[in-house]
Amino acid sequence: MRRKIVMVVEAMLGGIRQHVCDIVESLNQQNYEIYVIYSDLRADDVFKKNKEQLMEHAKFIRCSSMQRSLGVKDFTAYKEMVKILENIRPDIVHCHSSKAGIIGRLAAKKCKVSCIIYTPNAYAFQNPDISLIKKYIYIYAEKILSGYATSLTINVSKGEMRLAQDYKLDKPEKFKLIYNGIRQVELKGKNQVRKTLGLDEEAFYVGVTARCAIQKDPFTFLRIAEKVVRRSSDIEFIYIGDGVLFKEMNEWIMKRGLEQKIHMLGFRTDAAVIVETFDIYLSTALYEGLPYSMIEAMRAGVPIIATDTVGNNELVFEGINGKLFPVKEVDRAVDMIFEQYETNAITSENVKETFRKEFSINSMIDKLNEIYRGEVLENI
């Protein structure tokens, strides 16, 4: 008899969307009956484009009252989700990220679901810009929810798991590490992608795929870009992504007359292919879970220069597939870019080999199957 699994996700965009959709498409439907409860308020174009295909693998149930910000609608979302779960009567509820993790776990507990799984994809208290009071409110909330309404938490990085244990969110055996993994894809070739985008085939490109949001620290990316392009006319920068800071970033670029050197491409459904055009992938994120965009860059053989922060520092193996620099250290990142530009010390083949060994989708799905079959929970 097939086990019923319900995935709960508020933000069907970016890395979280990819993570959930990869799981849905990869699980064996002979073993599982899969449902996805989601909000369409933050669904990106990739999800909208592929939704019909995804519906061949799972039943999608919209819960638009589930929103990112805290508010009175949270109680509406909770009641709506309880009703949905009562109708499905799932064996497993798997909640992804903070908001879905709160509402989904409480609703699953109310419905007496026997297995409630939570994947934070970076805890809210990891954000270095929140106040100390907010940080400890988030930590306290995570402790309560873990003890009251969680069978197992899946951390996507060792750093994230270490934080959970440092703050004693629950007993150590209730946390399991599973790295994000992605599929191999057929790439078009760097020159072909550049031609399609109208980019200079001879230029050296440094790029990133990231939301234009505080977490990704995009203005540090721009400050690095400005310093580099002032020193070398052969290097240009590409930013793929949109978000609340997109307009302000464009204004910053225009004010400095850098629009010919820093290309803001906005959101792209083909970002996983475009990343192949980069010669360096530059992440300036303040914190991460385990970023899919960086794994996509590795798959394409792009050397990585990234902030030395949770998530990033488990994807980057110093001197093999990339290098790490301290958060907001613009000059250090600039030096690393020029070192790679001048020496090509980190080769594309070494980067691809790291991806093949560590971050394929098969490993991720095998470990999830062990959990869904109950083999891991038996020991807790």
C-alpha cells in the first residue's frame, strides 16, 4: 500500500521550489501518493511553466492564505490546512522553510499525523540583520515546535545542523543531514549561451543567480563589481534575479555609469543554463541553507568565489572548486577574482568532479526514501 506524503511549502520560488519539485518528480509513485500544499502568492515563472508537468507526479492544493509575513491570515491558513489534512489523512507531512514549518507542523500535529518532517532551508535566526530579541524569539519558537510537533528535522548543511545543536533546539538524534542534490542536464556551451544573450563572447564574466534581497547582500556584489571593472575593461558582471532591491540596484549602477559592465538580467526561467556563461560564480550571501544556484554553477564547471558562511563553506572546497572570503570583505573578493582571471588555477573539470561526487540528486533521494520508509525514525 502506498504511503501518503504531503509537502507543505509557502514560497514556490527559487531554491525551495527546485528542492520540492525535484523530490516530487524523483519519488517512485508506486510507493508514494504525493500531495503538495502551496501558496501561489510567491510562485515563480519556472513553477508556473512546469506545474502541469508536475501534476503528473503529485496533486497540488493551493492555500493562498499562507503568506510570508506574520499576521492574522496565519490562523486562517492553519484552519485551512487542518481541513486539507483531515481530508487527505497523510502518513507523512514534510514542511519546507519557516512559514510552512510553523503552520504545517501545527496543523499536522492537530490532525495527529504520525510522521512530521521539517526542512528549514536556513533558520530564520541565522539572519545577521535581525535584532537580538527577534533572534531569540525565533530560537524559542523552533525549540517549542521541534519538541511538540516534529518527528525529524532535515538540515541541508552541517553548519545549519551545528547551529540547531548549539542552540539545543532538540536532542541531536532528531536532526539528520541531507545535502541538496540536482540532476545532470545537457548544457548548450558557453559561446552559444553568450550569443543567445547578446553578450561579448571574448569577455570574462563574473556572475550570480540570486534574489535581490538583503540575505544575498547584492550591494556588496555591486561594490566588488565596480572595483573590478575600474581596473580591467575585459571583465564584466551579470546578476540574474529579481526582488525588492532590484530597482535600487539598477539605480546604483546607472548613477555610476556602469550599465555596460554590470548586466542586470532580472528573473530568468533558464538561469540554470545561463550560469554556464560565467567564468566565475560570485556569491556575497550573508547566510545560506545550501544554495541550489551554486550547485548549478558547479554542474556547469564554473569556479566559485563565495562568502565564508554557513551553507557556502560546505559547497566550496578551497583551491579545488573555489575560494572563500569573509562576509562583506570587498577587497579580498576583488583579489580572488583577479587571481582566478590571471591564472585559471581552479579548473572547470575539477569543479565538475566535485559536483559529480557530492551533489547528485540520487544520493539525496536515497536518503529521503530511508526516512519516508520509517527506517531512520525507528532509531529516534
